[in-house]
Amino acid sequence: MVYAYYPGCTLHQQAAGFRDSTAKSAQALGIELAEMPNWQCCGAVYPLARDNLFGVVSAARNLAAAHDLGQAMVTICSACYHVHKRTNRLMATDQDARAKLDAYVETEYDGSGEVLHLLEVIRRDIGFDALRERVKVPLEGLKVAGYYGCLLLRPQEELEFDDPEAPRILEDLIEGLGAEAVTFSHRAECCGQYLSLSNPAAAHRCSGAILRSARRAGAEVVVTSCPLCFFNLDEAQAELAREDPEFQPLPVLYFTQLLALALGAWEQPWLPAEHQVDPGPVLSRFKLPVAEPAGSEE
């Protein structure tokens, strides 16, 4: 099945590893992600004011464009998913808001299209049991903390992504790749991403609490699907190490990087320049199987 793929702005700038590992993983799984032409930035923030529709005009335009293509929209960024999913629901349930957005966008879209996260596509179209059968590099012994953050899970009645208090989709993916899913207390807590500029100290405290929680639970690596969360968690490590010399930094990866590695789609699906903490020492023990030379005999 072909999906209208919305990559979002960060993937074409600071998150090239997220972008490339997504493309290679989707190809390996037979999921066709056709990047939408002329997509616009969604704004990354869903407005809290009910009378402020200007903040979702771009998202409404993207949704209408995907609907015109006759395809469900798929994204991988938590913030992009959050904004588009909530905007789609707004247009489906609020006739007045829909009329105003249609006038802004100069189209007619009723919110009947589907907005999916790639994790949902894997769960629905592939299945985690079937995913296990496609793994070429089992990540046995690797202890992985799946970090959801807040944007994938809340508000539950609008996103309907997973249980906000006891989510499982990341853990199911991690276990499907042969790794051990580490459950930790802060996996659905906010990293403070929207405070990064206005109050970096507060953002650091939020991110630090998440990393300490994951490390206490025995994690060797953290995976996420949000570029903003990735940045906050990765950047917080140096300060944590200065505050506590006994703290062992945790590599942070996008879930698609772990997926690409396990599927044998990319031997080193991370770009060292994008990481404050190099994942290499933790992941170097997992190597793609060496193919037998053509014509070799036992």
C-alpha cells in the first residue's frame, strides 16, 4: 500500500539519520512512502486557544492534499503526528472550524482522511510477530528504553495512539527486533522540549530525570520518535555527567535506526555527527551477516 508521506522540516535538516533510516526500513518492509509534493511545515505546536485556527492552517492544507491523493498520511515525527492528527479530528468534528479552514486553504476537506504514525503502520500492516520473522540481525541482549514523551499519547481521546499510562507499541517493536524492552517510570513524561529556549534549565531537569530513570532501569540505549526529544535528551548528557561523575551517558537513537539495523537494511544507521553520545560502542556488537561468496561449496 502507498502512503502519502509527510517527513516534516527537521528530517531534511538536523535529523538526516531519522530520514534515511526510515526510508531504508520502509523499503525493507515493503511499505511505500511517497513523499507528498509541496508539503508545508505543520508548525510543530497545536494551539491551545480554541479560537486560534491560524496555527493549524498549514496542517489543514497538508491533510487536504493527502486526501486529494487518495492516500492516508503517514509521518514519523511525534510533533508532526500530534498536530496533524488533532487538526484532522477538529475538521471532522467541528463544522464551524472546518468551514473557516476550508476557506483559508481554498479547498473542501471534511476530516475523513487517515493520519498514521509509522509505528501504527507497522503494527497494523506488518504485525510484530511477522516483524520478528524479517529480522536479520537479532538485537539479543540489548536493553532498550522506549521513550514516548507526551506528544504521541495525549490527549488520548484525540490521538488514540496507545494507552497514555501503560503504552506498549514501542515495547512491542523493540521485542520484535529481538532486544529487551526496558520499562521505566519516565517513559511518558515530557522532556521539556518547549522550554528549551525560554527556560533551558527547566528543560534540562526534565530530560535529566528521564535519562536517570532509564539508566536506573538498566537501559543501554534510548529510542524515540521525536526530533525535539532526541535533541533534549542527547544534549542533557554532558551536563548530567558534570553533575554526577558516576552517571553513565546513554546513547539516544530514533526507533527507525534500531529498526534499520535489525532488518539488515543498514549496517550503521546512525550518523556520528548527530549524536553527543556515540551509539557505536553499544551497537558495534551487532553486525550484518557476511554473505557467502558466489559459487562457494561447503
